[in-house]
Amino acid sequence: MAAMPAEFDVDAMLQRFRERAHAVRQRGVPPLEGADRKRYVDQARTDFMDYAIIGDATGHLEQGILTLTIDLRPETARGGEPGAAGA
């Protein structure tokens, strides 16, 4: 694996994941029928969840190690207002 570039921006990476989640949520379903349509919709749901989870992370890079912290508790259990996390 190649070395991490010195100018790696954790916040920019997390923003790209938020943008990917938004793009998946906004895209339409192509003209598919039956099982193919279900597979496409199921994959889009999984893609959105994966991108949104990473996009909601906080991260830092220290000595070449990227650490992401992801709070998977419901928003009401986080002690904040609903919609405050990852907005």
C-alpha cells in the first residue's frame, strides 16, 4: 500500500462521504423490473447507509493512522437535539 500523502485532509474525505450519501439518496431508479429493481433499490439503501455512517464520523490522522469515531446511538441518546449530528 502506498504512503498517505502529507496533505491528506480528513474533513474533506468525510465531506465527500456526506456528498456521496446525498447523491445516492437523490438519484432515481433506472427502468428495471422485478428482481433487478429490488436488488438495485436494496443496494442503494446499503450504499446510502454506508456513506452516511462514514460521513457522520469525526476523524483525525495521527502518525499516519486515521481514526474515525462513529456514534451509532440514536440521536436522542447522544444528548443533542435530533438532526444536530452530521447535519
